[in-house]
Amino acid sequence: MSALPEVIPRDEHNLKLLSNVHPSDWVNPEPEGRYNLVVIGGGTAGLVSAAGAAGMGAKVALIERHLMGGDCLNVGCVPSKTIIRAGRAVADARSASRFGVQVPPDTTVDFSSVMERVRRIRARISPHDSTCRFRDEYGVDVFLGEGRFSGPDTVEVDGKTLRFERAVIATGARATEPSIPGLAEAGFLTNESIFNLTDQPRRLAVLGGGPIGCELAQAFARLGTHVTLIEMEEQFLQREDPEAATMLMKVLERDGVSVQLSSTLVKVESRGEAKLLHIEKSGRTAAFEVDAVFVGIGRTPNVSGLGLDLAGVSFGARGVEVNDFLQTTNRRIFAAGDVCSPYKFTHAADFMARAVIQNAFFGFAGKKRVSSLLIPWCTYTDPEIAHVGLYESNAAARGIDVTTFTVPMSGVDRAIAEGEDEGFVKVHVRSGSDKIVGATVVARHAGEMISELTTAMAGKIGLGKLSSVIHPYPTQTEAIRKVGDLYNRTRLTEGRRNLLRRYFAWRRR
């Protein structure tokens, strides 16, 4: 079995976490003759693949070299959203006077308690992904150790050989580490280490303006750290609607984040405990000191050390190569999640794993194409930015004419009452129809709101129909109904208006 992973600090919460996701006394089982499915990787894609197949009666083996639950539980979604919640609590306290609530001016943040809660929440959730649950509840043979293909239908782990009918590569991805002079020597944090902090950095540089960079930049700034966000491009959140990104940038700056766009970190120097960062912007170089650097510039698929060549599985810089059915170049082996997908989200990995089970064992009843998955996503800043489907730029590139309808949250009564009126709901429909092809929501709870629009798209429900769905008043989701109303008003042409005027004139006689 692999050595116990380094998880710090070794407090009661992390010890509870480890007891669930990598028990020190775990004994790997003896392999059975031939498994229907061998899964390498115990993150979301691997866990869903293993539980789904085992739940239908398949004999399944699951291999995890580090921590069950993968990034999402241990160094991703769960800890990041927990610390984001702490930051939101601070922001709410500081703005309480807007609501006539006076908070003592000496209210402070206890950073060590914030991080203790992060570890406590993570430990509380960890039984969901535990080795014992998958063994006892699902009947999965769980192996802790390095899994490596030894042939086209065999995997070795802990000195044992596992034979399989089908296999899934679900090894995920890790933080990309840039080659910037002096950075490695000075030291830096990634999502794999930042949640180990117990002392608050006074000054933090965040390298990369993607979702994780923006989320943690805002959270740490709200907790009292002076944060500088460095992004190479002219817009952070490159994938998102430019209007949404611009709105969020203003909010981040208001929260105290120094946003440096079109900027490149060219060199880092150690200055005792501090780090001197040299950035270049518009041909000019500036330098400033920080106490810590967080790197969030992307994800690198975990493909090394898996023996993929021995298994006949092709891979490259973007990860394992798969077709539209998530099948690799070895027809027995599939891949799911961050190791093969550009959509590095937990929910995307979940539904890719479901597609793998369908395609690996029930293809005779119809195969599931990964391109058919409608994947929404959300950046959990405050306000959140959620999206599904096409952006206007995507539609234009595909030659699809769209009409866009937008309702600002400042026109939604509940948002005004809550003091959460920054944002909007923007829906794109195919011109000449009410078919929704894409939507962006910017609101404090955008991640909750986007599901209604995703459901409408998946169910082929038009925007006009959403106008006739009764939404409770007052709620922020009423904004979606209002977008539907905007569309329906476009159906009232001038000719129809004239006809209605004559009708009502006749009624007055």
C-alpha cells in the first residue's frame, strides 16, 4: 500500500479526513479473477464510475494513490467554497449598516478559525467518498497505491495484477506550474497547498485570472489580506461574457483586490520571508513585495507513470485522447474527467462517468456522446457568474444568428430588497424563434439560478414558455420569467398592435 499522504496540520479534522479517504491501516484485498471494470483514480469521475457499475452488479476494482474524493473534496470545491463562505460573512458584516444593523467597528477575522472550519467541513463530508463506504456499501474492491497498466487488459497495484474487461482512466489533473525565473526557489502555493495555511498571509499575489484565481483573490481580500491579481490577458475569466467579467472586476477592486490585467510576471526574487515580484505591463516593469504567491494558471492532466504506452493508450499535453464516446485508442479502456476533458468541473466529470458506464457495458442499447452533454458552470465569486450553452461570440463563429434578451438584477424586486442588485440575466435565442442557445447569469446565487435555464435547454423548452411559468414573488429567479416576458413582447408586431387597437376601440362602443 502507498505511504500515508502528507496532510497538514495533523489536527483532529485532518486525522478524521485521512481515516476516511486514506486509512493508515487499510489492507488491499486479493484481486479476483477478472473484473468487469477497473478504475484508476478516486476522484469524482472514478467514484461515479465505480459506484455506478458496482450498483448494477458489476465486479469493480478502484485504485487511488493519494486521497479518495480527489481534488473536489480535498483541495478543490469543498475547501474553496467553505473559505468563500467565510469571506462572504465578512463582507456582509462590513456592509450591515446598509440594512440599519450596526456591527462593532472592532469586529475582526480569526483566520486560524476560518481555516479550522475549512478542515472541519471537509472532514465532515469525507465519509461520502470513503474507502469503507465504497467497500461496504457498493462492494467495490478498493486498492490504495500506484496503479499502472502492465498490458492492454491488466493493471498492477501494490505488487498485484488486476485483469479487466473494461477500464476507466480517471486520474484527474494538477495545478500547472509555470517556468518563471525565481518562482520555484521563492516558493508558491497552489490549490493543493493553500488550504493547509493556518497563518494569514498579509500580502498575497494571485497569478492567473481564471475561476479559482478570482474566487480566492476575493475571498482572501475580504478576510483582510492585501491581494494583487495578475492576469496576462486584457480580460480575466477569458471564457466568460465580457460584460460579466467587467462587472466582476469592479466588485473585486471594491473589495480591495488590485487587478493587474495585460500583465506578465517575469521574475521573482526572495527577500527574506518576502518575495519581490517583477511584472511587465505595456512595456514597463514594476516590482512589489508579497508574502505569498498563489498560482492558478490552469490544470495539467495526470498521465505520467500510468503505463499508457503498454496499454496502447494515446495521450498528449491535453491528456488522454478519447473519441466522442470517451473511448481511448484501446477499445477496452475509457477515460473521464479532468484527465481527458477541457471542462474541468466536478459535475462534468460526474456525467462523463455516467456516459462511460453506458458506453462500456450497454452500448447495444445506444451510446452516449460526450458532445451531447449540456454542461453549465459557475464561478463562485460574489456575485457569481454562471453560464450554459453558447456565448454571442460562439454563436457568431458557428454562423448562428441570435437575439439577446437581458434583465438587470436592479429591476428585480427581491434583488433590490436583498441589496444584491448587481448583475443580470442574459439569454440568447436563435433569431426568429424562442429556442434558447445560451445564457449567462450574474447574481449572488447565479449557480442556483442557471439550472432553470439549463433544464429549459435540455428539455427544449422555449424562452416564451418560461414567461408562463409562475415564479414565487418575490424571488431573484423572477428575473428569468422577466426575460421570457421580454421575448413575448417582441411577438407583438406593429400590425398586431393596430389590430388590437381596433378591437378594443370596438369594445368601447
